[in-house]
Amino acid sequence: MNLILTNARLVTMEPGALGYLPSKPCTVVIRGGYVKAILSDIHSLDTLHHDITDDVPTLDCKGKIVTPGLIDPHTHLIFAGSRAEEFENRLNGMSYEAIAQSGGGINSTVRATREATIEELVELALPRLDSLIRSGCTTIEVKSGYGLTLDDEVKMLLAAKALENHRRVNITTTLLAAHTVPSEYRDRPDDYIDYVTETIIPHVAKHQLADAVDVFCESVGFNVEQTKRVFQAAKQSGLAIKGHTEQLSNLGGSALAAELNALSVDHIEYLDDAGVDALSNSGTVATLLPGAFYFLRETQQPPIDNLRAARVPMAIGSDLNPGTSPFANLQLMMNMACTLFRLTPEESLRGVTCHAAQAIGQGRNIGQIKPGFRADLAIWDIEHPSELSYQFGMGGLSKRIVAGSVEDVL
């Protein structure tokens, strides 16, 4: 919890060009898990009061790059079952309709997840979590959405938080009960929304099981009016809101979410000018999910240039899930965001640090290296931060620091 870093070349991710430019080697004083001071050289420690520096361990970073710990603001990390056979069937020419009729698709994940215990869900999730950790993550958002009953959604949220008992990582949880209409409510989506708003959300809020509520607002999910009902119920229960919006069509879900001060809207391939303006006026983050875009071989790209021009913060998430983005490496997503969406490496790194922090409602606590922020850091054996978007799968991560506690990379 208390630590002094020396010879650290900081990429602070504070606003402006200097936030991306590596600093000269400096000293970082961590106290109680938070950054206490950033000093130009180790001799400046003498100016601090002795109770801040006495008997505090020191870690020599040896001139390595230090960034904020990476943040994945959009995952479906908790699930059971596999969709690999479905992937193969699609490539062999089987239609989505035929796959669904044979028991595949999201309903197969729902069935498997409902059948699994909390302990089994945790065990299944740990290898995925380890992969995200090895790519530099210190904070990960985890959604429910494969239970679709009160008990099963609660089970997923409890499994997500239990991951913190197994790994040094921060988990934020999001209730996504409005992910799809479960089979028992087939042809009765409004009745299911009644169940979500009147039963699931109040229970989850009362027991503090989630930090936010999400909705899949889409032609294959829920319409704008149903989405609004879920958002309003969440806000009435004191929970933040997020949206899966404009992935396959433009329904106006992003504008609705922005109007209600959502933390983020995610996917947004079909976001129009009105939606961009709404985000710009509200401060809602646009979260890009290039893994799903790649895996589904989509061609409609998010309106990156318009988002830039409107100064809408752009986050990047893995969307790790069994059906449309089975990828557990945030550096891979950074590379995809650059190659597929033409983000710059700086935009990409901001997308998994300061902007990702905003997307989960923690922009004043993590995502930057500055006094008062939690000491969640990643130490990289690289020369320049652009390398984090340039390549993946070849190491680079030397150590992670979570709330001041140092962890070597496995």
C-alpha cells in the first residue's frame, strides 16, 4: 500500500499532449494505495515529511515506461459454455436462424450459465481474467446478462465480485438483465421489462450488487421505449446507466442515454450526427468495441471523425463474450481500434485509461497518474507508449501495481 517508485518515465494520461509524452525519470510516492507526490528526482524526497517516506519500500523502475493500469470498460467475463462449434458452423455456411433453431446462439449461453454454480462460473472466468491481466488490466467492468432471472443475474454479479478474492484486480459490475428476451417470455417483451424494472433492479440496488444498469437497445433486443423504462428504473434506484446502442441500426438509443446522463454508450457503429451532438452535450463516453466489429465482419464503422470533432471521449473495451468477441487481450483491442477504426496510438491509450475510467464512472479516481488518484499502474519494458497499440502478444508488461501493491507478471 505504501511504495516509492524511482527512475520511472511516466505517461500520466492527464489532458493535453504532455499527458502522452513520457516524462524524464522521476520519483512517485505512493501512500495508502494512492499517489501522494510526483517528484523530479529522488533527492526531492528530503522535502517531504519523514512519516511519508520512512520505512517505505522502494522499487527502481530503471527508466521503464509507467502508465496508468489499463481499464477494460466493457466485458461479459462471466459465462458458461462454449460457442466455438457455432463459430465453425457459421463458417461452414449454417445460417444464424438455423443455429438458433438448433439451440445455439445466446440462449445456449443462458442455459449453460443458469446451470452453473457461482464457484463454477468463477473457475471458468479466471483464465479469461488472467489473460486480461497479462495485457495490463488493473480494472475490469463485468456485466451480467446471461441469467435473465433474478437468481441467475444475482449469481453472475456475485461471481464477478468474487474474482477480487482470487486476483489482485478491481471489478466493477453492471446489471444487464435487459440483454435479450428469455425464452419463458417469448413474444412478451413488455412483461419481461416489467420484471426487470419492478423486481430485478430494485433487488440488485438494495443489495449493492451492481454499479450500473445496461440495456441492449436494438432491433434484436429492446426498443427505445422499453430501454427508457429500464433507464428510469435504474436512476430511481440510484444506479448509473450505460447502453448497448446503435450496433446494428440507428434507433436513437444513444441520444436517449445521453439525455439521461449515461456513463457510456457502447458499439455505436450506426450513430448519427444527432447522436454525436447528444453525446457531446452530455459528456457521455463513446465506447468502441472493435473485437465485435472484427468478429462479425461488420463494415459500418463508428463515426470516429465526427466524435473527434465534437470532442466526445472515446473508450475502448474488449466486449469479451462467447458469441461475438471471444478475445481477452486489451492490447489486441488497442491495435484493432487503430487498424480498423483509425484511432491514433494516443487515442487508443486514452481509450483504455482516462476515457475508460470515465466510462465506468471512476474518472476522478483512476485512469491517470497524478496526486490523489489510486496507484493502479502498469510498468512496461518499452521505449514509447505507441508500442502498446503497435503490437500484442509479445510481452512488454513488466509489473502491475494495484492500489500500491506490486505484482510481477505471470
